[in-house]
Amino acid sequence: MPTSLVQTESVLAIEVGTAVTRAVLFDVVEGQYRFIAVGKAPSTAEVPFKDIGIGVREAITALQEITGGQLLGQGNNLITPSQPDGSGVDAVVAVISTGPVLRTVIVGLLSDVSVQSARRLAETTYARVVEALDLSDHRKADQQLDAVIRARPDLVILTGGTDGGASRAMLKTLEAIGLACYLMPAEKRPMVLYAGNEHLAGEVHELLDAHAGALKVSPNVRPSLEVEHLDPASSELASLVVNLRRRQLKGVEELNALTGGMMLPTSYAQGRMVRFLSRQYESTRGVLSVNIGASAASVAAGFNGEVVLRTYPQFGLGENLSGLLQHTDIEGILRWLALDIDPNAIREYLYQKSLYPGTLPATSDDHAIAQAIARQALYLAVRAARRDFPNDGRAARDVLPPLDLIIAGGGAVGEGLSLGQSLLLLLDAIQPVGILPMLVDQNNLLPLLGVAASRNHFLPVQVMDSGAFIGLGTIISVIASANYGEPILRVKMTYSDGTDARLDVKFGGLEILPLPSGQSARLSLQPLQKADAGLGPGRSGTVTVTGGAMGVVIDARGRPLKFPSDAVRRRELIKKWQYTVGG
Amino acid sequence: MLAPVLHVLPVTTIVRERLLPAAGKVNVSVNQRVNPTDVVAEASFSREHLLLDVARTFGVSPQAADTMIKVQAGDVLKQGAVIAENGGFFSRSIKAPRAGRVAAAGSGQVLMEVGDARIELRAGLPGMVVRVIPERGVVIRTVGALIQGTWGNGRVDHGLMTSLIERPDDILTPDRLDVSLRGSVILGGYVGDAATLRAAAELPVRGLIVSSLHFSLLPSAVQMRFPILVLDGFGMMPMNSAAFELLRTHDKNAVTVNAEFPDRYGGGRPEVIIPKDVVNEPDEPEDYVPFAVGQKVRMRRAPHAGMIGSIAALPAGLSKLPSGLRAPAAEVRLENGDTLLVPLVNLEVVG
């Protein structure tokens, strides 16, 4: 196919979430790919629909109504490729995050080495580890076998052994897994990923090919004790997850066929895009992407082209909400609320929302509760993922390392909130440090660009450059040891027209200096009391900052963010912050 | 936009597929009448496995051990039955440590299944078997009133229903559960304490249909051996008026409570079925329909969760909600005459 044809095709990108299904059209406008429009519909994987295809067609119908173009033809089937009359699209790609959490058994040799790698690998997707086997497991082989069968796994992740290293123990475990698969009903057999000692790949095929639901063999996640390399295995795992969804959910097979196999788990596509951004923009400190919706909270951080991807279904805002209090106490949620509310009302909310994940808050109080829960869930996800970020030795483990860029998306961030509300939610939950721009991905495009990249390399770059994401502005986070209300930073912002604005920032404050999108300014920072405004403790300097919908935001509320112990004062403070960002 | 339908119907045709989780044996045939608690299919599985390492025990290679193994897959063995012998003057043998079945033999090992357990698939509703799915289950058809709920504890039973609810916002307390209710299915309001569940278990009752349940009672509810079906949700919520009125008119009727545990992706909804004899079978109800003005709807989220109203208008495009969010919404007229703007995703059609 001539290159020019490939480069100018229109692309329909489908995202099937737990609550919402989106149909997004990308097309070429004036020689560049652009995000054209998004059509949305409630997702239909669950009862009573039980077919994701219904929601996909509804979303495409909504997209048709917005664009005025015809995408669905006879029998409500997608018109592809595009026709001379302008109807249809040339290509389809898709991501999926809906579906039951994947019950996963992880297997390794050493509990603190390969098993941990397997656990981290499982965390790259919508999985929950339900059983772990390793050398320190003193159960007999048949007891291990029964434990695996009782766990009813959808997935088994096998790791262990350095390349060419010990194999005997690994082979015994492989036999147990093979027997467990053999004993399960054929239609329930787990998908198996082997990412251990590469020298055993032949034996793995011999033992598991006939009995696993599907088997993938990837390069070893631990080629040596000191090295962990999850990326190739996470790619194979993504492929197995799509296979599982094809087996579990009606309509996935059809959608996958429509995409010609270009379908990925949403969080994997998000991670792929973050890796790309980290390389493309030569990020030296890191690019962070967070996404929180009904399926999961996912965190992808790119450092020098390497990505740390973590997917936490337990922090999703849908059916798993009833279990959120296993990971946090109720005060962890209440601290984000300006409302004086009975803690049991929060507990009831969590259970009721888990029954109906797709519902929306209709009142302001309900909305406030929803946002408080989203904050805490995202806070927990970012803190959990942060444990696996490379440590530069400077940042404390409970504080994020300095980053170059944050992109936030997902239903809880992008849909329906004012930009000020989105900003405050992200500042509270992520608590970034240093000086960095923050983008909101209101239409959840990032994962779609990640999957579209496998079809068309130009599309993601051109769509990103076209301003499809909303720039909130530049965030300056100040770390200081001071009492509430003490001055910690003097700021002077000089606009391009020569005018300036000055500000004395006090500890505990949240300040905004207007600077519209597309404009830049020189920002002079003079910390007091050894405060660190991103230039180092007590260091002054001048930096160029870019504007955005909110301008330049100076967050001097401390890291980690601290609240007054008095509940009345805390609620007043939250109201003040909300007022600062526009209510 | 399509709306999920919550079935609260005085008479309808109900067709339900009941499937085993694994291959087994179907106990009924087409055109056979079944009761809700009849076991229509069953499968057996082994609670445990024993792996006997013949090669290691005899200190020989797996290939050599295979020649010594005297059993094959499928063999049913009594305790002490010989599994392998190494022959010779001082022959040693490996015997079955427990009765069981050989699941696999080879590579110097024998895998035994021991401790049989059964999965019993109950009909879940009274009716006629209209289709048998070999080795997996059946399709059952009946006609009657159908009232769906939001949560169930996974149990099924049937019996005469006694209503202990006077108003939709009644609270069911243990003192209401006296010995005269033994063996009944109880229709009650909100259950807020464990004592009520314990009192119901002590009678025992054959089912509990309640408007709502305190969230802290979920673990206890799952442990109860009788079906508990929650109509409206968690927290103190009144019973939706559609279910309240229909169920109250069936006081002292035989009802089936299929308190199916929620399986969002594969299962059905928990439901109450009250069989009826009719001359002409009505059509099966639709599980989802497009939203339309005039439809009766139930609200699924605070502040009016569980309340019933009717769609007065469907504004085009997105509507701005009191929360500040913008979403497709409906103007819903509640039974008390108030009109609210409600996001469509917070509604289900009742019908």
C-alpha cells in the first residue's frame, strides 16, 4: 500500500469502559491529524444488555449525530473503508477496560525476586492476585494444585529463574500448573503467560500447550537477579487479556475483528503512549499519566523511555467501590470533604454506587462525595505506584519525584467537572512537586492514541500537538517547613508585554496568577525559610512558564499535604481552596 | 438512549436459562414441570487431589516408573488398591491412600481425585422445562408475576409469603418475627440490625424480601441459609412503590424467591416469581428499551434512590444538573407531584 494512503486514513477509535463507551473520530484536516469529535453512550457489557456491541453502536450513532457524517450503514454495520460520498471510516482501533477483574495466580521461585516481578506484571493490567506460589511455599505439590484450582484463575503468570539458571524447581511448579489446567473445564482454563528462565521455553510448551486456555511465552522478566524487564512480558499479557475478554464478554470478538486485531487493554495503551511521550519529548525527569474511572485507577510514569505502569481495579470507582475501605479508612475520604457528613453516608454511598457504577451525581452534595472518593482512590493509586518509581535519592518515599508533565484523564477527572475542580482534585490526589505543566484529557484520548499508534505513527503526535488536551497551566509546588500562614515565597511574574504581577505566598495557601493558554511569562521565585519551589531548598531563580486555562498555580499547602486537625477549620480551608479555583 | 428495564409485572412470561458452571448431568427432560428447589442438573467434582510420585518413591526414572503403574485415567479405586508395583523378590507397592478416581497417570506419577463433592443446580423458578442443554442445564418457562431486585445472597426457596410491611418506609424488627411465621417467606421493609436476620434464621423462614439492608449486614446476609432479596439497595431506603403495591397484593400467595447473587457480566437479577395460571401467555418482557416520555422509571441514585416516577420530558442534548454536571437527562415527575431533572444513566424503566 502506498505510504500516502496509510497516512491519510480516517480512524475511528472505540473505548469500551465500565460506565461509558466512547467513539472518537480522528481525521486529517489541513494536512494534519485532528481529534474531530466524540460520541458517548452508556456501556453495555453488564446485565441486562450483556453485549458490548450495543453500547459501541450507540456511541457511534451519537458520533454520527455530532459530525453529521454517516458511519453506520445497512443493518447498523460500520461502513469501512470510507466511501467516495464521505461516509464510513478507513480504520478502527479499540481499547477495553470493562469486564470482571481478572483472577490471577502468580508463580515464581523467590518470593522477594521473581514473585515480586510477577506481581508487578499483574499490576500492569486489570488483575487481582488470588494465589501465589514460590519456593518458600511448603505445601505439597497436590496441595498447591488444589489451591490453584480453588483460586479459579483467569490468568496464570509464571516467572522464575535467571536465563540458564536453576530449572528443576521451576519444572516441578510448571507440572503442578499444567495438571491444574488439565483438571479444569476446558472453557474455564486460564490463559498462561510464561516469563521465566528462557531456557525452559521448550518444556513450557510441552507441559502447558495442550492444557492452558492459551499460552504465551515472553522474554524473562528477570534475566538476571539485578535486572527486571517487564515490558515485553506486559505486551504479551495485554494480548492475553484481550483474548480473555473475547472469551468473557459478548461483542468483544466482533469488535476485535473490526479492528483487525488492533485492540488493547486501556491501561496498556495508556502506558504505551506515556512511553512514547517520554521519548518524544526527551523528558529528563518523567512524564506521569493518571486515569481514574469506573474500571480502575491506572498510573503510567515514563522515565527516560522506560515506563512504570500500574493498574488498580481496587481503586476503580465502579463495582469495586464497596471494597475501597479495605484499603483506606473512612477518615481518608472524609478529609477531602467540605461537607459535615455522617461517615455512614459515605459507606452507604460506596455500596450503592457499586451496584450502579454508571450512575452520575445529580446533586451538589452527591457530587462532593463522589469527588472526595475519587480523590482518595487516585491518591492511593499514585502512592502505590510511586513505590516502583525510580528513586533519585532526593525525593522522600511519600513524596513524588519531580516530573516534567502530568496528564490526567478518566471519567472522574475529565467528565463534567469544571477545570478548576479538575485542577484541585489532581493537586490533592497527586500532590506533585517542582515546576511542571498539567494537562487534562477530557475525552480520554490518551489510550486511544496509544492504540492508534500501532496503526499510524503520525496520528498520536499530530493530535497531541493540535491541542486536543486542555492545558491547565503551570503548577509550582512549594515544599517548606513552616507554620500555617507564614510567608514562604515571593513571586514576580513578568508578562510578555512587560507588565508584572507580584505575590507573597504563605504556607498553606493556594494561589493562581492568570496566564492564558498560548502565552508564556518569566516567573521569578524567591523562597523564604529554605522553602523549595522547584529549584532546590532556598534557591531563587527565574523560569519561563506557559499559561493555560487556570494560569500559573502556586500550591504552598505542603508535601505531603497536611490538614488542620480541627474538622471545622479543615472544612473552611477546603472551601477556601475551592473558591480559589473557581468554586 | 437505551434504558435497562427493571421488571415489576403482575403477569408475564418468564424464561430463564439455568446452567452448571461445569459439565455434568441433566436430571430433567423437556416438558417436565419443575419446582424452584428441584435439582435440575448436577455435576460432581473432587475436593482434593493426591499426587503420587511413583518414580521418586521407587527411585527409578519416570519411564521405568510408568511400566510399574497398574492403573489408568478413569479407574475408580478403593482405599488400599494397588497403584504401582516395582516387581522382583522384594516387591514393593504403592497403594491408594484414600478411595478415589485416577485423573491422570504418566511421567512416573499418578494423580488421584478424592473427596467427591456435588454442585446442584436448582430450577430457581416453578415452570416447564422447554429446552435441555446437554451436560450443562435447562431452559425453564413459566407465567406469573415478576418482581426484580438489586441484590441477593445466592439462595433460592419458595413458600407462602406473609407481608409485614404496612408502609414503604417500614423497618423490619426482630419482634415482628414470631413463631407463626415459621416456614414463610417474609415481605419486610428496611433491615438495620443483625438481630432481625438472626430471628429470621432461628424460626427459620424460607425467604426474606426486603426494601433495603444496612451495608454492615452484608457478610451476615451472605451466610444465611435462606434467600434474602434486597429490592432497592443499601442504606435506609423505602421500598419502591411499584414493588410494594404488587407484592402486597400477593400476601399469602406462594412465591419463589430466587435471590441470585449479582453477577454483573454473566448472571441475571435477583427476582421474586409468583406463578399464575392464564389462558393466553403474554409475551416475554424486553430487558432494555429506548427511553420515552410517559415511561414509569425508578431512580437508582441519591437523593431519590428507589423512588418511582414517570418521564415527563426528554430534553434534547445535554442538560445541566443541580450538581453542575452536564448529561443526557429526563424530567421525571415523582408520585408526590415534584418534578426533577435526572440523568438518564440514573434511571431504569419499570415494566
